[in-house]
Amino acid sequence: MKTILPIRHKLTSLIVSVLLVPMLFMLSCDDPGPDPEPELEEVLTEEGNFFPFEIAQLSLQGEKVGTGKIQGTLNSQPVEIQLFDSVMVFTVPGIAPGVYELEAPHEGKMLTSTVTVKELALSSSPDQILQEVIQESDETVQRLILDAESRSGPDKAALLKDIQTLNGWKSNLEQHYANLSPDEKQNFAKTVAANKWWLDEIHSAVVRLSLTRDP
């Protein structure tokens, strides 16, 4: 039996990092100046429409680039991009709505895409959004507990491990949220709202598992 643990690993593996690139300019009447940088072959990806703070996924067009992490820019802001063969995954920075160019150099090529950032409006306060996340987590745990009671051996052990992981995650989330500033709580709420479909997919996967479990 498959559990939802691999799905969570994919989600938690995606982190936005900050890259500082110092640039030095030297002016001299005698020196001809540095050689121009060679132009990189452009590799287009599909265009995307995303919210700020959303985990974004773009497919490369007929190109495979292997796996690993690379650095790129979106609206001049650094983004860390995870490569999965012919797919790029990254977190959209907290930028204003608009149309921007995503650029990421990789092995002599420039991976590019046009990204439209949509406006993100919160329908609830950050505290209410946190409680919604906690409630959905509790419902997921309860379904896993019911499923574990009908299992034995390795399947039951795997489910119990999932339950322990979810309970630990919920506890850490509540403690972390309590220490956030008002602006940070707002960004937390935006992150949850932007990625609601990811969270809903995990919850739905657990529901499907519980409904189709063997007697």
C-alpha cells in the first residue's frame, strides 16, 4: 500500500533562497574592457499563471535537463529552481501582479519562460486560515487512524509513521506561527491560499485511500 508520505516529501523539498551576485565595473582609458559574455542558447518552457508564494511547475519544450537545483531570476528577484528531467519547480516570490520573464542559466543554456503573476486576495484572516489548516490535518489524521486499525504488518507501521509525522508537523506549525510577526503571518496565509490545491490533493488522496481500503 502507498501512503501520502512521498507526496509531502515533494512539497517540503521546495524552498525559496536568496542569491547575492556582486558585480564589479572597472573603467580604464587604456584597457579595452572585458570580453562580452557569450550568448546562451535559449530553451523555452511553457508559460505559466501563478499566485505569489505558489509552488510553480513548468514543463520544458522538448528538452531534458536532468535533475538538481539551479538559480534563476524572476522580475530581478532570485529564485531557486528544482529540475526534474523536463520540469522546473520553484516558488514564486512575493511580487506584485504582472507579466515577468523567468531566466535560469544551466549548462550553457538559458531556460526562459513568461510568467504571469496573479493577484492573491485573502478571504479570511491569517488566524482563521491557520485553524483551517489544522482542522484539515486533524481530519487527515483521523482517517489514517481508521485505516491503520484495519491493517497489520508493514502497512500498519507505515500508516502509524505517517500519523506521527503529521502530528509532529501540526505541533511545529502552531509553535512557529505563534512566533511570527503580523507581516509574516500575512505571508503565511498567502502561502497557504496560493497552494490550497496542493493541500486539497493530499487530503483527497487520504480520503481515497480510506474509502478503498481492504476489509
